[in-house]
Amino acid sequence: MNFKYSEILLASNNKSKKARFEKIAKVNNWPIVFKTPEELKIATVEVPEEGNLVENARDKVLAYKGKTTLAVLGGDTGFFVDGKELDGVRARRNALSGQDEKSLSQERIVELMVDFYSNIAQKNGGEIPAYFLDAWALLLPTGDGIKVEFSRRDVILTDKVREPVDIYFPIRSLYRTEATGKRPTEQTAEEEIKKEFKPIGDALIKLLS
């Protein structure tokens, strides 16, 4: 695989997100290094996620325009439950029921999200189909263009919590991935990257090559 970039700036300091990209690159033998703004001593920009997935992803990378000579990768993810009229773009806010996110601890937000989505599954017999839809934006190093790709990951949302709960991705404790039929914690590293996260890898290949 021929990639145009050997180093990418992530429009995020989220350690779990960085680790996911690093794992994708490692398992697939991609010669790409992902850096965070913090690592490059670039001031972090908090972007309000008020648009749709594409708008949010574009806003995240544009926030770093002119601050680096690297290509900048950013994304936004929605979680959609089949047959449910929820705003999938705002999966976290759905669970907070109007509470001010800034007034809540990360632990409380995780608790509310797990309770909210497990209750949905419980009311539907314990399981219900759902999916993640990701919009990925890449700001070119020249700063004069943005590429966008999508990835979709189908899952079965359940009402059973599998510990440990990832504080950055709490919904992962509730589902089985369609690609393997397994819980995330039951998958091997290769199954996780080459099956569950294959749609993300495919999107990155289109963006970076």
C-alpha cells in the first residue's frame, strides 16, 4: 500500500482514539505515525459539535489549518439504533436527557450512557440491531483542500454490560460486533482491526493513499 503521508496530525488529544489508529496501522503494517496536538505542542482547539457528522469532522480539521505542515485527520461518529427516533449524531446527549455535560464527571456520563442504551435493548427483548456511522475528514498539508470518507460498523446492542467499561467509548461494553459475532473484549487484536474496524481502515486507505 502506497501512502502519501508518513505522519498525520489527529484533530484530538483523545488517548483511546489515538491508540485505535495506532493499532490499525500496526496490524496492517502501515508506515504511518499519528501525532496529537499535545505531542506537537499545538494549542488544542475545542470544536462545538453542532452540525451533522460531515460538518463536525470538517470543523475539527479546519481548526488546525495554518498551525501545522502535516495533513490533519478528524472524525465524528454517530450511533444509530434500528427503528428508534434518536439523534444518532448526538449519542452522548441522548443519554444525558438535557443535563449539562460540563457539570457531570466523566464517570457519571459513562454511567448515564450505559444505562440509557442498555435500557433500549432491554425494552426490545435484550438485543436490537444498531450501527456506528463515521465521517472522516482529511485536511491536506497545503491547507487548501479537504477529503471526506465514511465508514459504517454494524453491531447488536444488548442489555448486558461487559466489563471493563471504556470511559471514552462506553457503548463498546454493550454490543456484539456483526463482523465477528463477539463482544469487543472477546476479539483478538487481529479480529478487532481486520473485521470490526475494517470499515475504518478502508476509509483511511482512501483518504491517505
